[in-house]
Amino acid sequence: MLNLVENHSLPRTAAFFDLDKTVIAKSSTLTFGKSFYHGGLINRRAALRTAYTQFVFLAGGADHDQMERMRAYLSAMCRGWNVQQVREIVAETIHELIDPIIYDEAASLIEEHHLAGRDVVIVSTSGAEVVEPIGELIGADRVVATRMVVEDGCFTGEIEYYAYGPTKAEAVRELAESEGYDLSRCYAYSDSATDIPMLEAVGHPHAVNPDRALRREAVARDWPILAFQRPVRLKQRVPSLAMSRRPALAAAVAVGAAAATAGLVWYANRRRARLHTA
């Protein structure tokens, strides 16, 4: 259970979330492959390879070697892409592609951490042009993501900052220093053993849908293991909340109407009494 009452006299705290297969059910970057194809950024062969890479990523998880191959492939693929065009494609398709694959359990956790007064930080190996809009969509306070080198408005294919493995842990510590987070009271969530350094950096690490290596580590260290299984559109979570409020709202309306009726009856009776007295 989360501590839902944050003591504001203590140092600030945060919850750090990996993105792919932790907050959303797929790879954030690869999910946009079809949109990049329709936007003319990649050809049909690259689109098919992206779909296959997504399948491999989902089927077996991604260990260090697979992540390195994916990094090299994506870096080569995006060489020469216009950055503004990428941002526009992501903005146009994010609700269609990302909204349906956000885990309901993750969205609930994010809400709980916000209610407890904690910042929510997404820490992802995917590119900033993809991660930042997703972070905004789910209500994250900050985003740490991979940044590509840009020249003349286009990606060069080189990486300026790679948010992966130990680098994620370094980013968490730097944020803690700059924002005043007490890491011993912070939370972290990830599905991959490559994020063990980030999980080790906080006092409350959690393994979410863990790969085999992370599951072994979580069991050995007695870290909580969470199963997220319900992707749901964010806007579909609002009607369910609204539905739960309807009985209370109806009761409030009924009480208000009854009070108003009682008031009118009282006023009418008093008026009649005055008329008879006169």
C-alpha cells in the first residue's frame, strides 16, 4: 500500500516509472512505425522490420544485447528525419496509438502518487520526441529520455544522451539533488533487468511484469512484483469514475429538492397562519 499522506515537513519524494511495458503495453517508439511509414519517413521494408522488432520485444523482453541492437537500428533508421515532422506525426497519432495501450494499473498508481504529493517522473530509453508527449498525456511531472543529435532541424543518427541502464540511475540521482527528493522514500517501477541500477537507487523498488532476470533479482531482494494486465483508454477511466459519482449526485439533488419542498411548505403554512390571524 502507498502512503497516501505525504508529510510536507520532510524532503520531497518522487515515483520513477520506466515507460515501455511498465506504463504502456508496447514499445513507445516502435508503436509509431506505421505512422512514420504513412508520413513518408520510412519505407515498407523498414515498417515491416519495425513491426517484427516490436513482436520480438513483446515476446521475449529485451536484454542488454537486444537493446543495443534496437538502439543501433533505430539510430540508423531515423538519420535524416525532420524533427518537426516527427513531432507532428506523434502529436497527430498519440491518442490513437498510445491511449489504448496505457495500463489501467499504472494510471491508477500515477494518480495515487500524485495524491500522496509525489512527483511522477518517466525515465525511458525511447527518444524525447516520443516520450515527452506521452509523459504529458499521462500527467507526468518530468521526463528523462534519450536525445538524438540534431543539425539543421534533422536527426544525424548520433545519440547525444542515452537514457539506458546505469545512466537512468544517474539521472534519478541528479534529479534528486536538483529537486530535493529523498531517494530513500522514493519509488521506482520497471519491467527490465537493465533497469536494476535505477531500482537500486530508491527505497521502494518495484518489478512490473518483470523479465526473467529481473524476476529472479526481485525475488532474491524481496522487491514487490506487480502484474499489470489491463490496457485501457484514459478517457474510458473518466466515465467509470463519473458513473460512481452519479448515485451520490442523485442523492444530493434529491436532498436538495426535499429541502426546497419542505421550505415552500413551511413558508405556505406560515403565510396562511398570518392571514388567519389578520
